[in-house]
Amino acid sequence: MAAIEKVKVVVLGDSGVGKTSLTYLIAHNKPLMSPGWTVGCSVEVKLHRYKEGTQAQNTFFVELWDVGGSNGHRNTRNVFYQPTHGIILVHDLTNRKSQINLQKWLSEILNQDNSNPNQLSSVEVDSEQFLGSTQIPILVIGTKFDLAEEKQRKNQYRRLASSIAEQCGADELFVNSHQPRSLAPGTSNSVKLTRFFDKVIERRYYSRISPFSDRRRIPAYMMSTSTPLSNKPNQQYLSPRFYHMD
């Protein structure tokens, strides 16, 4: 039996937005009944079928790294960011500030060499960094969809979320992590999530970066060359680990 390759997706957002419940729903297709606060980082694993139903179909493990959103750990979170093959930005649809803060989270992971964390709020994300075949895939997810009022769900929060999603060329979706039907097969959310995972795998294993491309815009940890660009898996999957910070 061939070993299964894996990709790493980092899940970022403010404390309390529901990242843990979301990653559990994605990985297990059922809600997490008693979610707790994430200290440091926790990892969920999903078995994903890349380009399912086509001749290119293959199976991969997707590691979902749920990074704790506490401000007290801002200076040490970078240990969880390398390498990163995909990013999920999560905000609470009932908390406008959590959506605005997605800019800071994206700046944090893209500017790890910034010695002054307070400067992150002023860092603008270079949209050119996400253009072309060298882009790192990003997905924006709004949680607690069931708690948002009808006007906010259809207008205000959808428009706000589109700002960061459009800037990165990312899909966006809105979920109720307590309802499996939010990500049920065949739904728009499920299609977008599948497309995102396919993009992560495509960039990690199947796309070749031209030696003449401008690499200066792409952080070093996004330019991993350690994995062969073969269609056949050749690495053994390692069991998920859980990390904690004192």
C-alpha cells in the first residue's frame, strides 16, 4: 500500500471566532459538542480526494493547524507557520472587529521577519503576491452564520468579508459549525472547500515554478522545494501532533 502525501493548511483568526469547531467539522463531518480554548496549536486531519472523479484523482491528507488567537502568543506563533501550503482566515459573522482583523492575521503570517508586531496593523497585503501560479491558496470563512441577523448575513458581513477575499483572490463561505449540512456534499460551501484543497495540493505537488519568475515577493517558507513533483505519493504520513505554549 502506497504512503499518502500531506499538505499543511494554517487556520487563523481571533480568539473565540470558532476555529476549533470549524476545523473539527471539516475533518470529521460532524459538530464538536464541547469545544475548548486552543492554547498554542492543535491539529485536525482530513482525508481529501484530489480532483475526485477524474483521471488525475489522488488521495492526500490535509492537516488543519488551528493556531490559538491569543495576543499574548503573537511573538511565538511563527513556529507554527513554517511551512504553510494554504491559509484559512476565519472570522465571526456577529463580530465585525474579527473580520477587520483578518488583515492583521494575513500580514502576520506573510511578514514573519517583522520585528515590531505593532507594525502589522499598518502593513498592506500586496495583491500581486497572490497572482499567478506561485500564489499561496487562501480561503475566507465566516462562522456563526446562524447567529447573524438576516440583514447582516446577506449584506453587511458579506460585503465586509469580500474585501479581504477579493484582495487575495480567495473564495469565501459562511457556515454554522454546529450543523453538518453547512458543509454537506453538493452544497456551494462544500464545492468551494473542495476547490480550495485542490488548489493547495496543486501548488504543493503538481505546479512547477519557473526559474525566471520573480521570487522576491514570495516568502521563503512558501517556496518549499523539498518534495518531489511526482503524481505518485512517496512519503509516509506522520500522526497529528498537539502543541502547547506556557
